[in-house]
Amino acid sequence: MTQQPQGRNGKALIAAACIGNLLEWYDFSVYALFAPYIAHALLPPADRLSQLAQGLLVFALGAVARPLGALLLGQLADRRGRGPALMLTCLLMGAGTALILFDPPYATAGRASIVILCLARLLQGISAGGEIGGAASFLVEGANNGRPGFAGSFLQATMGLSNMLGAAVAVGLTALLSDAQMAQWGWRAPFAVGLLIVPFGIILRRGNAAPKRPATDHGPILRDLARHHGGRFVAALGLSLLWGAAPYALVIYLPLYAQRFSGVIPHGSYVAALAGNLALVAGSLTAGALADRIGVRRLLVAATLMLIALPGPILGLLKYDHGTAAMIAVAASLCGLVALFVGAAPLGIASLFPTRIRATGIALSYNASVSLFGGFAPALLASLGLAWHGMPSPALYVALAGLPALAALLSPPFAPARTARIAENSIGLAQKSITAPIPRNGRLASATRDETLS
């Protein structure tokens, strides 16, 4: 396994791994934030709600393409190395962003504008599908300081940073431009900012990517995954359901939900999104550090239970107060809850797979779940409306996704590991963060800290 240097170069490696994730989530977040304007400009005329639903369905098109990206780019990362795959994902994401930026209006180009928008979302979806496996593997495998959970948490902290950047752009544009200016050209400005990030990502990844590895001769990766790691893949699918659903429903969709169904003004919802993502960044890094200290499985179980029980009452507060201060409190609370789970999730899912198939296993399981329960969440929730039988629809959606995640965390692949299995499947130098096991009747003592590296 490739060991990464520590210190300043280690920070550059983290930045190289995370820059593509930042660009991915920035483009996804600004699309969701500006979906009404994008739909008005690039889709056929209709009533505002129908047009918004159409725009969010195009947003979900990127999710449909994610498994294809996971299949192609995940295997590239496992066979040729993490670096080449990460470089390609950055280029594909930039191409999709450029297509949206320069897509002509529907009034000018007609159906061609729809085709260009769909192609852009497909490219972004393929890129995003390959990004998660390579980046998560790159981070946790390079954690030679014995803190793989903390290293992996930067992946989700980057999501918060990208959402903050998107929210900051939204706050600035809605404060400076009129609604007519936003509808005419202002919605393109966020994608211009995203396109400017691409060259920095390419330079950073080219200078810090792991060296290429020769093609492996150990048989088809997918066959190995299906024959020998099927139970682990199913557990990864269950974990990924919540990993995908919670950010989309409680972070990405939250500003639209607050505007459409709770009477929060757009500017106030964007300010709250900016504040909420501060909690997402801090919470993700805290979750990663806690996963190294107390064990990733314990933390994920606790976070899952909180995500099942708490979002409903928190969103219910908007019934009584839809001012900006209340919206900030709601956004910060929900983003903090999401952070406890997603900050530890990269280590949790990476620990299920051996190195040779890790990028493919992570990418396929995560993107298969996100394709159905993540990317379609905004469109589905917008159609469902305010609540299901009195419970806020985003909260119930996340609670339902939490049930298979909880079942996966309590399943045998996540059960406390034995000494030999821990040594066999450890990530990087993560053994340094594991208390030496104390045999007791053939079992590990409870002193073993990381029980998921099985």
C-alpha cells in the first residue's frame, strides 16, 4: 500500500483528493439553489411549480449516470491508481459545468437547450460517480498518522465548504441583482465561478496525485466483488442509503423546502444555508476524529439513531417561526446531525473492502444508493409537498433511509472484529489508532477501539 508523507505535503495530498469533491458538490448545490431560474431559462414554459419539478428531474439525471461513472472510474482507480482516475473526474466535471454556463436559452435554441443541459448533467453524474471511490480510498489509505477517520472526514467537510461557497454566491447575487436580472443572466454567474475552480483542481491533482500503478492481473474486479464480498457490498449499500439521502434532503434541498413550504424568504434561506454548512464542516471533522477515538461503528450507530428521531421536531419549529434567525437555528442543527454521520461514513464504508477492490466497492455501493435515494430526493420531495401525515417530508424521507443503514451497521460485516481480521483489513497505518487487543476466550476485549475493520 502506498504510504503518503506527512506534514505540509500531506496537506497538499488532502487538498488534491478533495478539490474534485468540492467542485462536484458546488455544482450540485448551486444547481439546486438556482433551479427555479435554470428551469425558467432552459426548459419549456409551464407553471412555476411544474417547471421547478422539471428542473429538479434534470438535476436527478446526474444521479442516474453515477453508477456508470462508478463502474468505469472505480475500476480505473483500482487498476491504474487513484491519481489518474481523480484527474479524469475533474476534467469531466469541468466539461459539464461549461455546458451549463454556455447553454443558450430555450427561447433561442428550443429543444437544443434541453439536450445540452441533460448532457451536462450526465457528464457531471459520471464524474461524481467515480469521484467518491477514488477520493475516499486515497484519503484513508494515506492516513499514515493512524487517523484514517479524520483524514476521510475531509471528504465530507469539503462538501460543506462547497455548499458554503454556493450559498455565499447565492446570497451575494440575490442581494445585488433584481429578480429579473437573476432570471435573465445572473443564474449563470455561479457556474462561471465553478468553471474557474477546474484549472486549480487539475494543477493540484497533477502535482500531488499518487503515482500510476501497473495494471493488475488478479482477475476481474467485479467478479471478485460479487463472489467474495457480496455481504460487505450489501452492508455498504445500506450504509450508503443514509449517506446519500441525508445530505440531499436536509442540506441541499433545505433552502428550497423552506422557501416553498415554510414562508422563508430566499435571501434568508441562503443565509441560513451558509450558517448551516459551517456546522457541516466543523461537525464532519469532529466526527472523523471521534471515529478514530471511539470506533467508527459506534459513532455511526449513534448518528443514525439521531437522524431517524430528531429532524422531524427540528423542522417542525418552522411552523411557528419562519424568520431568518429560526431558519439559521434549524439549518445549523440539521447540518450538524448530518455531519456526525457523513463525517465518519468514508472510513466506515472503506473498512468493508480490501485495497484491491476498495475504490470500486465504495463507488458502486454509494452511487447505486445515491442514484435512487439521493439525486431524486429534491424532485420527489418537491412533489410530495410540505409533510406526510403531519411529519415534514424531508425528515420522514431520512428516517426511512436510516432503517436499512441501521440494519447494515448491526449486520455481521460490521460486527466486532477478531485479531486476524483486523490485521488483514487495516487501512494505511490505522493499526496505530487501535488499542492492542486483549484475548478473552478467543474474542477481543472491549478495549479494542475500532471494531469495524473486519
